Amino acid sequence: MSPWKAANVGDHVNTIDTPALLLDMDAFEHNLNRMMSALDRHGVRLRPHAKSHKCPQIALRQIALGAVGICCQKVSEAAVFVEAGVNNVLITNEIVGQTKLKHLMDLAAKAQIGVLVDHASQIDALAKAAHLRGVTLDVYVEVNVGANRCGVSPGLAAYELAEQISSTENLRFAGLHCYQGTAQHMRLPTQRAQAIAAAAQAALDTRTLIEARGIPVQTITGAGTGTFMLERDSGIYTELQAGSYIFMDSDYGRNELSENEVSFQNSLFVLTTVMSRPSEEQAIVDAGLKASSVDSGMPIVWQRDDLQYVKASDEHGVIATPDGDSLSLESRLMLIPGHCDPTVNLYDDIICVRGEVVEAVWPISARGALL
């Protein structure tokens, strides 16, 4: 952790130390309201994924606007949000191991906690731990609807797990988790539509089979920022897990949108400073691999189409510049990260800016919560 903060409330943006993670509050609030407006009167709930921001202040704002709760990916991540007052958390992951199960049950004693399963032995372990702690846990069957990561096959395999959960004390069958993650960054609208149509059909077939055998399926949860309108309009999904919509990044920016798709604004930026100008063709900035994730591509220089971020090392970023460009030492640039989620996890704080003034500094309290 840095011995000092990059900025304090009331500072002018020109005095923010770099590299720093900035949140444009006007764009951020636009995105919050845009999502809720897009879901209004459609009969689906929003459960935004907090792995995107890891910040309780953001989660509480999402809930205040109507979100039913949040998603997390890790038990330790969920613990941070429960401690901050979030009382409805779905951990969209399978949880194994006695240490994690103990922590999970401690959370279930304080808040409504959900978790995923895709194997019978996971259910047995959850039931034993919940019984010992004297809590009831919401359990969702994860169905592989095309992402080919975790999850059981649609249909009978999902029913068998749902039946096991329903007949087990201290566990409540809460529904189906049907997230098609690979569809989020399919570039063409037709590709995304085809992928979600297949996922929705698999979810429908599975729900129909389970309910035909006497077990109600109250919730089908999934969706992401790249496809949420497709799940919204499917008539099958009841809950949407979009997370990146509050920030956006350059990877989502490469998605081609159809005429009717909702667009969101870039609100998350890495502020960086030119620290070296070794030639007319290159400028070196102080934001490298430890300041912006490059797993989904290099950052983009905001509102400077003439500049290209071409290379990153630990503490340096290389900007390709046109000959004779006026970029000089101490020039400041705003970068759009390639992938917002892992970029946020690199910082202790997010600096909230409105206009040219720092309005707030929010701790990224779940940063590094990997357990």
C-alpha cells in the first residue's frame, strides 16, 4: 500500500499524483441510471457483479437504485460487502475446502448468501457445514449453457442436483445459474444473439424438466454487460448479473452494437504522466503492467486517436507518437483500460472526479480478496 494517497477530496484534477484510477462521476451515474431504466417494467431483477468494482460504496449505490443484491466471485470478497451492510450476496462460484466452507457459513449467519454447485459431493459438504453452523444456505445449480467452464449439462444432470438440494436440510434450492460468459465479447450482434438464444433454450429446457418433476425453479440468473438485453427479453431469465456497465473498457468498446442496444459511457480511466520523451516517435508514461491490465489488450489513449499505447512493462508504458507531436514531459493522459475488472484490483482507491474537482476517494475494500 502506498504511504500516501494520489489525491484528497477537493483537489483539482491537475494535482492528482499518477498513476491513479479515476472515476468520472457524471458518466458513472449516467451508467447506473441507464441500466435501471433499461430494466424498468421488464420484470427482471438486477444483481450486479461486484467483482468489477470491489467497492462497497458502489454496491450500496446500485442497491439504492433498485438492485436486489450483488454477485461476488470469492468468499473473502463477499465478506467485505457483508461487513459494509450488503445483506444479499450470490457467490457465483463453487466453494470447496473446509476453511472456505466455515467462512461461508459465518457469512450465512449474517446475510442471505447464495452459492453454486455442479457436483453432488459439493452439496454434501455444504449441507454438513450448514448443519454444524445452524444456518440455511441458498444453493443454485450451475448449468453449462455454452461457456464450457463450470456447470453440469442442461437437463437431467441439473435436475438430479436440484432434487438432492431440495431434499437436504439446511439447503434451499434457489434456482439455476446460466451464465454464457464467452458471449460477452463476441463482436457482432448476430453472434451474441445466437449464443444467448442457445443459452436461453438450454435454461428453459432444464427448468421445464425440473418443474415437471415437482420442483419449482424460482430464479434463472445470468447475463453480462455484453448481452443483458438479450437475457432481459428472453422471457426466461429472471435476474441479470451485468457488472462492467458501470465502468466499460476498451474490450467492450470493440463490440459492435445493434441499432436497439443500450450503450454505456466510459467512466473508468487510468491517469498517467509522461516521464520520458526519448524520441519524436515515443513517449514513456508511468502506467505500465502494474497500473492497467493488458489481458484483453493494451489501454487506449482517451480522446487522442493520434496516440497509441503499444507496449507495457512493470512500471512503464510506451506511447507511439506522430513525428513532431507536442506531447512533452509532465503531459498527462487518460487511458481506457483494456479490462476494467483486473485493473481495478491493482489499486487501493478509486478517485471520484466531477468536472475538475475530486469529489470523493473510495477505498477498493475487496482488492486482493482472492480466498
